[in-house]
Amino acid sequence: MVDTLGDTTVPDDADLLALLAAAGDLNAFLADLVRVAARQTPSAQACGLTLARTSGGVTVAASGELAARADERQYQVDDGPCLQAMREGVVVRVADMRSDDRWGPYPSLAAQVGVRSSLSIPLVVEDRSRGALNFYSTGTGSFTDRDEELATRWAAQATGALAVALRIADGHERAEQLLGGMDTRTTIGQAVGLLMAQERCSAEEAFRLLTLASQRRNVKLREVAAGIVEAFQSALPEGGSPRW
């Protein structure tokens, strides 16, 4: 199921959970997420995903070097549009880095790496700001009201799937592993997607059901998810749909 804004497709929760299920791990999922976000925002040439940490912010995925470099310049000075969006939960748009006097030296640093305009959308997960999606362009005045509306709606759809990914990490008490090496395979994402379809519920509710089952049975979340996936596979006839 998709929504549309003009001629541009906006993915819904089911699309994003399919993305999560298809990815090999969280890093792959987040990399896919920023690529899709960049494609779905017409004026964007690059997109980076910043997540909050105690030390400030960190880019956990970028669609290319342009986004990675622009994000990194913000962390160097601990100031910039994506950090403002993340910390204050507000949308921040920059029309021309060379003439913008906000955020100290950051705008000139961004211009040096080729960024002339940007759009940062906060990601509010579980009632608090957990990060920002940052869109970049090499042209001035690139991001219009239409871009902002589309990016905001896209980010709103993305937060549900991102919440699942973050809670998987938090549930293992290993949020640091988002930065590299986390080997959470497709099983949990697949189980969430199956529960969403079977119970006709949201991604958050499906993940909550998995967590409750894990707690009640005193088994690992991955084992519960594996059982759901195995049950689904065993219910499949030789070339057809599941029998349940």
C-alpha cells in the first residue's frame, strides 16, 4: 500500500517493514532507508540519517559521500541544521549555505564539500527526538514547500520501522552495534511483517506482541521470531499461499 503526493510515491509501514525484512541486518536496512528517502524527495541529491547519542549525533547511514561529509562537518563543530532538527524536533531548511549565518562556521564548511542547500526532518520515535533525516543538494534554493511536505510525510512513515530497529537494538542492550557489526538477521523483521499481516496491526504493536511472547516464555526474542517464521513456512503448500 502506498500514498502519493503529486507524482511521487510515499511508502507506508508495510513497505518499510518489507524493507526491514529484506535487509540482512540493521545496517543494511538503514542504508536502504536513506537511499529510498533520497529517491522519494525530488530535489534531494543525497540523504543521511543521524541518530542521537550522548556525545551528540552520529551518521548511521548515508546515500553517498556528499551526505556523509556534510553530516560530519556538523559533528566537528557540534552545530548545524541536522543537529538542530534532532535536538529541537523542528524542520530546518537552508536555502543557501554561502549566505546563511546560522550555526557558526558550519554553513561555510558545508559549502566547501559541495552542499549549497539542505532540508533536515526530525525523527520523533517513542515520543522523543531520536534523530533526523538530512537531505542535501548542490544547488541553491532547491527545497520547496512541496519537498518539505513530502519529506515530512516520508519521515513520519519511516519512524515506525525505525522504532522497531532501535527497539531491537535496545532490547539486546547493544544500541552501540547500530554503528557496525550488528548481526540481527531478517528473522525478527520477517516475524514483525507476518504479525502485521496476520493481526492487522501496526509495526509497533507487532513488535510489542513479539516482546510479550519472549517475556512470558522466557526465551530470546529471536527464538520467538524464528518460531513464527517457521510456522508460516510450514503452513505453505508446495506452490501456494499459507493455509492460515
